[in-house]
Amino acid sequence: MLSEGPWVFVGIPNVVKAWNIQTATDLSLTGPIGQVYPLVVGNDLLFAGTQDGTILAWRFNAAANTFEPAATLKSHNLGNSNYYSNLLNMLLIQE
């Protein structure tokens, strides 16, 4: 689970749930395959590491009040959530 501003994000199998606690907006961000591991926010993007070895990124579109897919990064599936955390941290450091 991750809280960023008015948003709360939870990664569950095959989806990232996003709730805006100020507006009661409830969104389901599709794209993940399998369990969603770490969630990280940086550079106005939400990143999620998934069970299939993919890192997905979404950007919030305020006009449409939704998150839109911004990038998909494929990687090797090592079955280790620390790998995803480290990879996500490296992505954010390289901004």
C-alpha cells in the first residue's frame, strides 16, 4: 500500500486500486499480470513491479480524472520482490 497526496494505492493480483480520499474517486488501473509488488511514486508517475517481471507506469490526467498508462518496462522474472524494489529505486534515482 502507498499513500501519496490525496491518493491511496494498493497492488492486488492483476490490478492496482487507486482511491482519492478527498473526492471518493475509486479507480482500477489495469495492466498488471499476477501479483503487484512494490508501488513507488516519482516524477509524477506511479510505478508498479509485477509478478511477471514487468514494471508499469501510469501518469495522472487531471482533466479526465484518471491514470493513463505511461510506460511498460519488461524485465527478467527472478521471483524476488527485492529485485523489483531495487529496480524501481534505480529508475527514480536516474531521473
